[in-house]
Amino acid sequence: GEGLAPDLVVTDHLMPGMTGSELAGRLRLDPGAPPVLLISGYADDQGIPDGLPRLSKPFRQAELAAALAGLGKAPTG
């Protein structure tokens, strides 16, 4: 089988092994990769590239919905 083909990826910035920014960078190497939304609980966003869509914790459901809707308009690369 072809496996999973997600429409989007939502990831936390701080994870064991690699950051969400590193994951997004690896995914962006594939031209067919889905857009990535990064969730971060840190206000300074240290280490997060400027072009990466992000949502700061805590957030409301409407803010998450707006961020997800904006992924289709986000620049890639």
C-alpha cells in the first residue's frame, strides 16, 4: 500500500529527538509534502523559522481553526 497521505501536519515545537521546526524542514524537502502548523508554548519562538506557520499556546478552538484554514495560503519553501 501507499501508506498515509495526510492533508496537513500539526506538531509541537519541543519534542524528544527533534524539534517541530526540524520536522517541518525535513518535510519541506519533499515537494508533495503537506503544510505544517507548529504549536509553541514559548512567546519568543526561539529557533522557529520566520516562514513557518505557528500557533502559540494557549489557544482557543477558533484560533486553531483560523490557523489551519490559513495553511493553504502559507508560502512553502
